[in-house]
Amino acid sequence: MNPDELQERLQRLDPARGASIDPVNGPQAAALMEQIMQTDPTTPNEVPVVPQPARRPRRTLFAALGALGVVAAGAFAFVALRGDDPAPTTATYSLAASDPMMSMCLALSDITPPADSAAFRGTVVAVAAESITLDVAKWYANGDADQVIVSTGGMPSPALDGVSFDEGGDYLVLAGTDGQVAICGQSGPYSAELEAFYNTWFG
């Protein structure tokens, strides 16, 4: 490639090719030179002042934090209202076999259960092969569980003194210190008469 071809290519690639260029002796060049000559070199350059953002008052910050606290409390209340409650607490007792000498049981008026006996009123919510589950409506003594599970010991027909535990049934149950459900009429389907004895024994 000879110098003429190289120069031609460079001219084609020149971004300023075809642009209008003021001559050095033109009016714009003269005006620029006049401005330069009149500028005092000892004058310090002015530094532009950048405006700073206004500082937010502390009260505004505290108000924002308070609003976040309200939002958090509202979220907690929403979870509580939604029903995310902990699992119910349970107590477990066992069902004793029916006493063949039940005809010799003492009258309820002659019975005084031990002071540390557990007594409650509950509704049967499930009857399984080896257990009965009751939702507790009221504790008369020595208990605070939400549910009671009574182990039936594999009895083919869970019964209490000949009375079956039926789902949906309302019962009064007394359990002795040995963890066994008391029989001889001390436990059975709810009645105002039996509850009167519970109130007397544990009132």
C-alpha cells in the first residue's frame, strides 16, 4: 500500500471529515481569544456548592419505627385470629375391668374419693380399638388438660359399669391415684345427681 492510498483510507475514517471548521483568523476564534485575555489568572475558581439533603428529625425516625411495630403486632394478631393454636394438652388414664362384685359397691353417699383423685366432665370425640378420647369441658379436681385419653386395654366393647362410651356422649369421669377410672357409679354418663356428688367431693 502506497502512502497515497493510506492517506485516502485515513481520511475516509476521520470522524471530523466534512465538518465545518472555523479558521484561526475567523470571528469566533477572535472572540475566544478576547475572553481568554480578559480573564484574571489570580481569581480562584469558584467551587460549586452541592446542596446536602435535609436531615430527617429524630421524631420522624421514631414515628417510622413505631409504625413498623404496629405492623408487626398486626401480623401477630392476624396469625392468632387465623387459628394457629398450639396442639391440645392430653392426660391418660386406663379403664378397669368391670367388677363382678359390683353389687357390693358402696352407695355414693358413703364414698369419699382420695383428695388427689382426678375428676372431669367431657364429651367423647373418638372411640378406637384400644382407647377413648374425650374433650374436657370442666375439671373438678387435679387436672388441666384439654383432652383425656382413656386406655381400654383392648376390651371388645369399651364400657363403664356396663354403660358404653358412645361418641358424642357426655360423661363424668373420676380417676384414682393408680390412674384407673373409678367404677361402682363414681364415673358414668353425666347427670345432675352425679355432678352433685362431684361438687361435694371436690368442692
